[in-house]
Amino acid sequence: AGFYEGDPFHASSFQHGELLNTLERLVKVSHRVSKLQDTRALYCKILVLKLHLYGVNAQREDIAKTLHVLGSVALHEGLSQHARLFHQRGFNMVRNYYGAAAKNREIA
């Protein structure tokens, strides 16, 4: 069973992550207005979904940018534990996609 089996977020359901990009913008606006913990957590989840979505079709730069934004937002919001967790997950995903030769400088 795939990560997105039967899930409306499956990559084949929409072009180039347009839905996730829209959700990301909405969450950013919501967070600026409300500053709620829920919006921060949802934003992090959306970024992680984007990593899954683009998978092997992602350009290295796209993954690096997503990881950078994810870590920056989490650290800025004082979510250092989340930043470390999601960064490690993202790094592991990139390493799986590009092989053990993937270096920190290529994704960070």
C-alpha cells in the first residue's frame, strides 16, 4: 500500500501540487491572523506532504527550498523539536531518492 493510496492528496489527483500550494497560502494567512498553534502544525504537515508529493519527480532545489522553509518556520515559531524531526525526515527522504551519496550541502 502506498503512502497516498485512496488519499485525495495523491500526486495524480492534481497538477504540480496546486492544491497543497493553495492550502499553504491559506495556512500562512490564517497563521498571520490567528497565531494559533494549530496553524503552525498544519503548515509543517503541508510542507511534509509536499516532500512526499514531489518525490522522485522533484528537483533537488525544490526539496531544498521546502526543507529550508520548513526548518525556518519551525525554528522561528520556537518549535525546535519539530524542526529537527521534520528536517531529519526530509533528509532521509532525499537520501532515499538520490542515494546515500546525497550530501548535506545539497539539501540544506
